[in-house]
Amino acid sequence: MHVTLRQLKSFAAVARRLSFTRAAEDLNLSQPAVSMQVKQLEAQVGQALFEQMGKKIYMTEAGNEVYRYTRTILGEIDDMEAAVASLIGLEKGTLSISVATTAHYFAPKLLSIFCERFPSVDVRLDVTNRETLLHQLAENEVDMVIMGRPPKEMELEYGTFMENPLVVIAPPEHPFSKERAIQVSRLGEESFIVREKGSGTRSAMERFFKQHKIKLHTTMEVSSDEAIKQSVQAGLGLSIMSRDAVQMELQLGRLTTPDILHFPILRHWYVMHRKGKRLSPLAQAFKDFLLNEAASILKKEMPQNDQ
């Protein structure tokens, strides 16, 4: 069997996405080129790796088996590249980072400072939701991930580098803005705008309401922090968000954080990667930078609003 690395990478991308179009976008190739690589691999294997039902494609039993070995092979190649990179040092290389949606309010600043120290570094930054981050961790697709609470179902190496307090946000004209020491039970009388299912902030919010035995009334589900902030400003409901995400709106007086007992909900930002993953010197340097310097840098660069 004469299998090429390009065939395996094309097949793995299609297997992850279950879409030839999206796989081609990921690989910066044309869809016909990806299809050709998969067909050549199928010819080598002697069996179909995908089957189409309606507009969707699925992996066959042979496809699942080949994918299991492909992940191992590509993982070994990644380790080899990291080992070779260690001989080059930190002067140049590629850093692949994925961050939770809310982290994009501070991650670019940290990357900017890091890149000032290593100007030849090529950074690939993906800002996405928790579900995609978990998939990227499971598939070992990036060097490391920045997100909230680590998943218990994966073997990961992780460390905290900064607090991530969650606060209730409301429009300035809301009655809560004039009160102090508000009982948390009164949140049951309010309507809330929430992120999509699978969001880390939403999960923390639901745990908090369950812990305090409060019924969560939702009026709207949206898929972005910006949409939540605009909706709250429009008076469509309250919400709970990371304080890092609302600093500008608080400073401009567009939003307020009511004084509610048991808030903020104290969480942390984590940097994490698969356990046993061999980090390149560049990736290890960025991890150390986050763990040792990020909190103090952001405290100076992005002072917290005291409202």
C-alpha cells in the first residue's frame, strides 16, 4: 500500500468536518483536489471510506478504522515536527492557538506583546465556542487552547493564568442599578438573554441558578457576546457575562453591573493542551508567558472598571 501524507491529511480533514467543502477550506485547497486525494486513498485501501445519504456524508466502517490510524500517524508527525523545531529554537516558527469567544477581548493584546519579543513568529488564532474548542483538543489540532473550566472527560495538562469573574449586566435604567445588596433570589423575577447551548458561560450560569434553587427564565438565545450586549442595552432582558467582555460598555455607561449578593461568580481562564503533547519551544514559551506574566500585563493594560 502506497499512501501519501497529503492523502491522509485530506482524508482526516473530511472526516473531521464530514464535508469536502469545509475540508478544502481548512486545507486551502480546491474541493476537487481534496476529493481526488480521498479517492486515491480509497483506491489504496480497496474500500469506500465515505458514503452519501441525501446531502450529508458519513464515514463507513472502513473509514472509521482508517481514521483511527490516521490520527495516530498525523499525531506522530506533529511530535516529529515539534522535536525538529526544538533544534531551531525560538527565532521563528508557527504558534497555533484557539481561544473561547469571550477571550478575544484580551488574547490579541497578549499575542501582540509576545510577538514583539519574537517578531518572526507566525500566529494562527482561532476564536470559537466551547464545543469547537473541545473538538480541537480531542483531535490535537492546535498547540493549545485558552478557555474556562477544563473538561473532565479528557486527559489534559492545564494551568490557570487569570481570574474570569462573571457578572450580571443590565441597562443603566434598570431598577437594580439604584439598589444595593440585592437578594440573589430576585433574579428569578427577571428574564435573561443567554448564549447557545454548549457555551461555557451559559453552563456556569445554569449551574449557579441550580445551586441557588432559582428558576432561570430565558427570553432569547444568541450566539455572540456582542449580540447579548446589544440586546441588554435595548432592554430585552438581563444577562450574565465575563467582566472582561463588558469593560468598554461599563466605562461608557451603556451597561451596569448591579450589586447582587453572591456575585461575581468567580471563574478562571485556563491554558491547556492534550496530556503528553510535545510542545515546540515556541509553544512552551507562550504557555510560560501566559502562566507567569499574563495576569500582571492585563491588569496594567486593561484596568478593571469598579462599577
